[in-house]
Amino acid sequence: MTYSEAIDSLLDLTLFGSKLGLDTPRRLAALAGSPHERLRFIHVAGTNGKGSVCAMLESIYRESGLRTGLFTSPHLVSFRERMQVNRELIPEETLARLTAQLRDFAAELPEGQGPTFFEMATVMALCHFAEQACDIVLWETGLGGRLDATNIVTPLASVITNIGLDHTRWLGETHAAIAAEKAGIIKPGVPVLTSVDHPEALAVIRAEAARHGAELTELGQAEDTIDLPLVGPHQQTNAALAGAVAEQLQPELPVSPGAVHDGLAKVHWPGRLQLVRRGAQTVLLDGAHNAEGAAMLRQAIAEALDGEPPVLILGMLNEKDGAGFCAEMAPLAKRIVLSPVDSGNSAEPREFEAPCRAANPAAAVEVAESLGQALDRCTAEPFVVVTGSFYLVGEAMERLGLAPSPTQAELRLNDWGAAGGANSTSPPI
């Protein structure tokens, strides 16, 4: 099997939608030799920031000399981004081999109980990390936690970054309901660390930790300043949480204070408040895609940058709270360009005209036919913000020359919940 054939094979799995549950990933992992039983994990869930915390912990432990595995989603450009060892993307030939092997194992499962795309990707990552003898795996949930395929592991620590109203169709419409799903990663006797500060959500996490006899560490929002290349006060909170995890796990994973400091100072996490210089123009790329993420982005622009009102290029998926996002971001912009997202789940840009105008009547609002056209219309602007979806940010990275062009199949892999149907119970991210 070639890499291209492997991607096509994975893409075929997306046609059956997605489902929540642990039986199939457990069975597939068992057929593959239970690779997760040979690994150590830090499991990270949360509405926003879980990928950033994983990246920070990865940098800390790699700085300490450990061999790290990093599993995150979605990918910005290449599917290989989801599985990294010491920040090296899984090789194409390895991905092709593992896809072929797991496809054979999947054929042994009962009819109608084959793996979804995300379940296959999860077990593939486990196989890769076990083959590479990783010392620690930073393991990000895909959606929720309780029934997420990543929840087949027993970690050294469970981490919950924050709770916001996102994916409400699948996780519940209240902070408490969503917290119950995220808290599903808590295991008996395994320490839990969180920076959740919403009272109802925190009460749920406390109750679940107590039920499992799991020590709970509550951090709240960061007050001290940490040396960090990622801008924004929310990243300070994420860094404080990562540092607390490293401290908690000193008996199992000893790290020096210098490794924690240097790891955080060197962390690299593209597409999250990433500044790009284009001559005299500054472009800020951020994958914020819900109202809470927009509030964090808005605060970061207001506090960390020079106050230049930006032009906002906005594109979102159709299952997101576009009105809530616009209410947060539009008041900051002097001009707003609405763009479609290169996804089968793209929202119609014109849907956001009214909420943007309502939130900022003084800003000019226009609709572009593509992100390329939107960027072309903004070449003379000194400060441009591209946000609303990781899909849009990934395309911007490609168009700005920050990443190679992906195949269309790789782009479609981020649409793993787009097929709909009876089995489609979870969305793309």
C-alpha cells in the first residue's frame, strides 16, 4: 500500500460517519497486540487549549531527554501531523504499512462493527508510538472524553483544560453536561488537574474525581507570567497547567525546573495566535472556532499586540455558533471579509453578514468567494486576522507558503463526521 492509497483507504471510512463508544477501538487495539499497554500517557481533554497543553508537555519532556509521542487533531495541512514522535511526523511509509495492517485486523471484527476513521487513527497512533518505544505519550481527546476512542488508555494523569459551550449537539447544552463528558477521562486513583473555573462545570469534575478516588488539583487562571512564545493570557493559563502536570508526575517522570522553563520557552504550536510577516503586513492565524475561543483571541489581540485594528477574515463550519463568534470578534475589526471554508461542512459566509453588522455597525462587511480572494483583497492592510476554523487556518498556511500543499484526500479527512446518516454522531473539529 502506498501513502496515497492509505489516505484513500482512511477517507473511505469517513463515508460511514462517526460514532462514540469504546468497544470497537478496544477490540481493534487488542487485535493489534494492545500497544497501549506498553505506553505511558497524559490524557488531555477540554473545550479549548487541550492541543496547546499537549504541545507544551511534549516540549517539556523532550527537553528532558524523553522520547515523546504526540497525538492531536484535527490536522492543519497533512494527516501525518496527528502522530508525531519527538515532533517528527509519522513517515509516509509507516502510515501506509500500519493502515494496511489495521485494515486486515478490522476485517476480523463482526459485520457492522468495523472502525470509524477516528477509531482507526487512534489505534494507528498507538501502534506507531509503541513501535517507536515512546517514553511518554501526550494524548489529546478528539471529542468529549467519556466515549471518545482515546479513552481506552489508563494515563498517569488526566487533564481538563476548560469547559465551554461547543459541540453542544453531541455533548450537551449546558456547562455541567459538557463537563460530565470531559470528566469521563478520569480514572480510579489517577490524579486529575484542571484549570476549569466555571462553577457548575467544576462541581461536576470535583464530584467525578471524588467518585473515583482521584486526587484533584485546581489551578484556575494564571496570575504569573511564564516565558512563552505563544501569546495571549489563555496560553499563560495553559502553560501553568502544563507546569503543574510536570510537577505532579515528578515521581514517574522526573524533570528539572530548567527543563520545564526551557520546554515552555521553546514550544511550537502552529495556527494558534501565529504571527506571520508579509513585508509590511502582519497576518495573525488562529484556529479559534467557538465563542470562548473568540473571547480568548480578542483578549490576546487587545493585550499582547499594538492595538492596530485588524481586518478580520472569518470562515466557520456550519455546526458552530457563528453568531456568538461574530459577537465577540466583530467589534474589534475595522473591516470584515467573510470566506467559505474548504470543507464539506463549510457554513455559508453570507449567514454571518447580519450578526457581524449587528456587533459592529461601523465596520465594512463583505463576502469573498474563497480564502484566496479574501487574502488578495487585503494585501494593502497592515494587520489581518484569519480565524474561525482550523480548516481555514490550514488553508491560509498553505497559501502563505508556510506549509506544502496537501492532497484533497488529506483535506477531506478532517470532514470525518460530514457524511451524516444514522451512525454520524460526532462532528469534525
